[in-house]
Amino acid sequence: MADPNDARDSGPRMGSPLWAYLAAVITIGFTALVVAQWWISPPELAGFARSPLFWMLTVLVVLGELRPVLLSSSMTVGGTYPSTMFTFAALLHYGLPVAVLMQAVGMVVNCAVTRKAWHRVMFNIAQATLACTAAGLVLALFGSPPGPEVSWVPKGPDMLAIGLAGLAYFVVRALLVSGAVALHERRSINRVIRTTIGHQSLVYAGLLGLAPLVVVVMKHSPALVPLFLAPMAAVYFTATLSVRRDHQAMHDGLTGLPNRKLLVLSTEEALAEARLSERVGLFLLDLDRFKEVNDTLGHPVGDRLLQIVAHRLTHSVRPGDVVARLGGDEFAVLLPSIRDAAAAREVAARLRVALTEPVRLEGMTFDLDASVGIALYPDHAPDFELLLQRADVAMYLAKEGRTGVEIYVADKDRNSPERLNLIGDLRRAIDRSELRLHYQPKLDLASGQVRGVEALLRWRHPERGMISPGEFVPMAEQSYLMRHLTQYVIDAALEQAAHWWHTGVHEQISVNVSARDLLDSALPDRLEAGLAQYRLPPKAIQLEVTERILMTDQAYTADAVRALASLGVPLALDDFGTGYSSLVRLQRLPVSEVKIDSSFVRRICDSKDDERIVRSIVDLVRSLGLRSVAEGVESAEVATCLAAMGCDLAQGWLFAEPMSAVDATVWLRKHRDPATPGFCFLGSAEVLDPQRA
């Protein structure tokens, strides 16, 4: 059976160099085959038909064409067929016409059994015919060549002629096959010969060297000829075991694709062969939503899906490109030669198109998609490890941004040396308590009263100055530091809340936590211990999580979320409106507050679409019995619109900028004083605190 991942059966494009090469070799080879048959007269053919030895040798040639002897798992030029020994023996004994006829019959049978494409079979017949013709011409130079009318049995003095004829046979076949492979895979013929000539020459030397012995046995004891199958079988099975071990070490067991080890070797070889003007491309491809298939239908269906993906990828790349499976649903594609980044994007787009064709398994139809990251040599990295790392960075950017394909950009690399240094600095900043919390008040739009504060993290780096949370928090989320950072913020917020609550300022502090931290089973215990230590009620602190928590069902079943609800610590949903969730799912979480993202709030007076979005969110949140909070309020006009919509709370620079703990304490005490004017938005009237920061 044909290998489903072998793309060599795909016919060459008409007019291409490979098409012209195959057409030329096939034309010349079949011409030589037809001319050779003119040497056999009808009486001679009838004589061969009555000869048991002729049929025995024909059967041995056919059997020898069924399975090749492989010394390497590389599919570059395939294996060497044992029929070579019997074909060369037929050439020495019966002459060129009989030898090429037997070889052609054997290759046609091989085609029927292995289902090779006809252009490959015709090329194989042609190149074998030309190799036999070259060997026959060498024998003719040393005397009368063997022919159908006179059988020949070699003797000791004939060894030089036989050796040179065997060398001519091997050289012609090796050059013709290597030329086809080089054109098919767009590689230099020198590179193909260099990587295959070693083990091929050893096998050919053994097979061709045994051919004269076969002829001697044919002459004196024809019945013993089949005994040559025994050593051939031993060689075949020994080589097969060796190749199987080599294949297992270099290929993925499920899909049959090259694994990481073979990908490394192929990439290093491509980098060594790359010319100054050429680029080498490495793609990293990760299937989207593959886990849902495994979880829903089980791993057997998932495995079948991976095999289909492997087949599609292999048949969507160019000849010579390497498709590998790195594990799970992650694949890599090596382009040994690519023009530029635009051409790499075209290949990546073609791969994604091939994958998006629906797959039907177990009575269900699956729509596949993938995210692809691209890294190029020498533009982005000088070696395999860096190429793979940077393709991985680009792939995750494509997945996060839902763009499908991304090329590596150094500025977006979160794993640059500068960022690694920053992670170390952040670790030390946490240990030395160099991070500070600033606090921004939330106000009731109807009464102007303070209804809590949000804790915002600030980091003043000793050398780089103030570093934005948008720079170091995502970095912490992708490292081991996020849990330490969350614990640091919660401890600092509890300590500040205790200072306020025990001095009469009973304001709730909201703390942002990641979805991973919220699902951490240790979080409720830490909060309970902290609240007990500082003698605070659970409502003194509120946890804010982003809307992405609604995207996973784990949030609705996590013990940590239920424990927080039992503890009485309220939850708030931050940046609502930026994700793809629905308020129906919101009902399933113990959330008391929904914060509307500032990107919508800022434009409600200028954009009818944003105004409708915010109004809808406010109405729906109210219908669920929750509290709505508008973020990023920077103008009195926006605050008035929000109040008219019925939004409960608001925060933003209109009321106060984030303040240090000392400044926030002064601000809170001042604005909790009944004698101090607050903020009121009733209709179009507004009263602003003249002391607002």
C-alpha cells in the first residue's frame, strides 16, 4: 500500500523542469526498451517460454520488486530492490533484451501491488532500462556481449568486465534517480547524492556482486537458484528491523510524520545548504479547539483527526518541504528555501485553507482551523532552537490576536533578553516590597457618595523608572511569578483595608486577579486567613476578574469559586463587553458587580453604537440584580449620560486619579465628611469638588 503521506505520487506540473526531465528519461528509456526487443526473434521467445529456468528467473525478478531493501528511513530515493541481483544475472546470461523485459514486468507488478502513480512506474522502467543498456555496452566493449541466441557464463578473467558493467549500472541508476529527486524537492543534485550514495552503494555492491554466482548456478544447477532467496531474505529482514528502529526514533508513531529529532536534522541540513540570498522558513502550527474534540468524542477520534491533518499538511506543502509533528496538536513545517516573508505567508495561508475543509467523523462534521507562527533564517534566528522558539512566539501571538498567521516580530517577543531581565527584577521587587498599590475611588452616580476603591499596582523601577502594569503584569501571567504577585497585592490590600476600617473609613478595596488565580484552591484559604489576621469582614475586599473567565466551564464548577462565595468575598467582572460571552452565562457565577469597559464608556456621547451597547449592558445588569460600574469616566458629559441611563457607579479621572495610600486616605476622609461637597449628576446639573485631583 502507498504511504498516505508520500506526496511523490502527485504528478509534476506540465511544462515544469521535473516534467521535462521525466518526459525525456521516459522517452529515451522506452525507446531503448523497444529497440532491445528487436533483438529477440519469435522462435527465441518461444524457446524462452519453454524454459523453466527463464520462468524461474522471471518469478524471482517479480518477487524482488515487491519490497525494497532499506537501510535508512529517509524517503529521499527509496530503497534498493533485490530484483537488481536477478536482473543483472539475466543480463549476464541472456543478454540485454531479456533483462530489460524481465525488469519491466517486475515493475508493472510492483505498480499493481503498491499502487504507485504511473508516471513513477514509467520512469522506473525507463531508468532501469537505461542502466541495463549502459552495463550491456560495457560488456560489449570487452568482447561479444551475451544475447538471446548465445547464453554466457562468466569466468575468472571476466571479472573486470563484470565489475565495470555493474559500476555503470549503479552510476546510471543513481544519477537518474537523484536528478528526479533533486528536481522534485528543489534541492541540488550534489546534496541528494551526498546524502544517499553511501548506503545505496553498499546494497548495490552486494546485489550486483552476487549476480555472477547466480549465473554460474543457473548454468550448472538451475534448481539451486531459489536458494539465493535465503540470504536475500536474511538481508531484507535485518535491514527492515534496522530501518524500523530508525523510523521509530525519527518519526511520530501516530501520523508517520518526522518528529522533532528528524526536524532538527533536516533544519540544520537546510541551514548549512542555504545560499546567501535564500531564506529558510520554520512554521509552528497549533490546531484551534482540538481539545474539544478529544474531550467530547474521545482520543481515538482525536487521533484519527490528527492523521487527517497530517495527510492534508503533507499534500499542501511543496516537494522538499518537511512536515513534522512535535506532539499533541502541534505541527511544524520546514521550508528549506523560501523567497521572503510574503511568500512564507502565502504558504501558511495555503495550509490553513487545506485544514478548513470540513472533516466528517463518527457521524459529525468538524470545522478545523489553526494558528501559524513563522520564523525565517537569517532574519529572525541563526539556528534551529531560536527559529523554533520565535516561531512559537509568533504562533501564540496569532492565537491571542485571532489573526491566524503571524510572522515573528522582535518588539512583540515577550521572551526577549530584556524581558527575561525584567522578570528577574520583578521577582526581586516582590521580595523587597518595592511594588506599591494606588487607589482610585468608585462613586455612586446618583448620590455622589464613595462606594469603594480599586487597587491598581504601580512599580517604580530603580533604573527604568515607572513601568506600566500593562508591561509587567502580562509577563508575570506567563511565568511562575503570577501567584506571588497576586498574593503580594492581596496582602497589601488587606493591610490597607485594615488601616482604613479600624480608623473609621469603611471602604471596600477591589483587587484584580487572573482567572488562573481565581481557580486556585489555595486562594480562599489565604483570604480567610488574611481576613482573620486583620479582623476584617469579607466585604472589605472584592476580587475582580476579566470577562474571559466566562469562556471556560471550569469557572462554574471550581471548588475555589464556591469557597469564595461561601466565605462572603464578593466578585466583580472587569472589562465587560470586550469578550465573547453572554449575560446568560453570567448568572451562573456569584458576581455582584459588572464593570463596563472604558473603550465603550468614553465614546457614548459621540457614538450611537457605543451608547446603545452601554445602555443595553446597564439594563441587562440591572435585570440580573447586579451593580453596574462604568470605567474611564473623564468628562462631566459622559457622567451625566451614564447617570441618565441608570448606571450605578463610575470611576475615572473626572472624579480622582489613582492615588497613593497616603493621598487616598486624605481624599477618602475629606469626601466622607458631610460638610464637604461631593459629586452629583441629576439631570444636567453637576457639582464638582473643587479639590478634585
